[in-house]
Amino acid sequence: MESHKSNLAVSELAFSLYQRPLHPELFTIHAKRHLKTDFYETLLWVTGGSHVVTVFVGDVCLTELISAPGQLLPKRGLIERFQFRGQRTHKCTLNRGLSYMTDFQVEKMSANLYRQSHNDLERFARNRGMFVTFPEMAVTGLEPFSYLDFEARRNELHIHAFHAFPDQLTMIKTQSLFDLHQ
């Protein structure tokens, strides 16, 4: 199981994309949601300073996740894995009606901007998404947090994720789109 370590460098985290579901026992799940539409089903997990999103469309499955170094993950079904450094966009089209695109950035900020981002996202989360704090890992009064916002449309799933690390005054922001072709 992974943990939300405050001494973990953001640049050591990995973004992975799998063409299969991953077992929940691999993670410490702090919050979860299950969404079901007429066309797809989704599992959303906040797993510390990271997340797992799994989308099922018929017999096709796609899973994105952020993981710590050394976390035991399967090799079977791995499509892509890369480190969080700078900004990056990645696209993937599966041959059976599901395409995927993600964009992420790593943002360094001041303590004031970090605090303001925490307050703004927590306020926004009162109406939508999942917001999880980790007060036991606070650094100089700033708490690590994860916010996972999602919008399930008829043929698309939009995910906006924010994972904040106060010891580095850094936030990882990801935007993902799972697009179903009819």
C-alpha cells in the first residue's frame, strides 16, 4: 500500500495509464465514488496524495493513477508511465470506442497562494467532487490535500485532480478526458 509521505519529492511520483482495472488492496483509499451512466461505469478513488480513476465501457477498461516510487503495481496492461516534471499532455485511443487525453502541470507556489488554493478548492468541493485533507502531515500550518472533481456527461467523463504537498509548496494539477465514441 502506498502512503501520502510528506518527505516524498513530487518529481518522484509517477503517472500511469493501464488498460485494465487495478485491485483496491493495492491502495489506501481515503474517499471513493462509483458512477454509472447508460454508456460507462467509473470508479474514483482518492488515495493519499494521489488518485485512481477507472472507466469501464463494455469489456474495455482504462485506469489512470498517480503512484509513489516503489509502490507495487502490475506490469500487465500498462500502456504508459512517466514522472511528474513540468507540464505534459498525453493522448491515447483504444480501438474499441474509447479515447483518452490528459494534461498535467506541477506548480510551485508561495505559502499564501497554497493556503488560498486550499481554501478555494475546499469551498468549491462543498458542492461537488471529493476533498480530502491530511492534517497529521501538516507543515508550518499548511495541510496536504487532494481534490478530485468530476463531470460525467453522456459520452464523456471529465476529471480535474489537485494534489497538494505543503513541504514543497507544490501542487500537481491534472485534467483528464475519457471520450466514448458511439
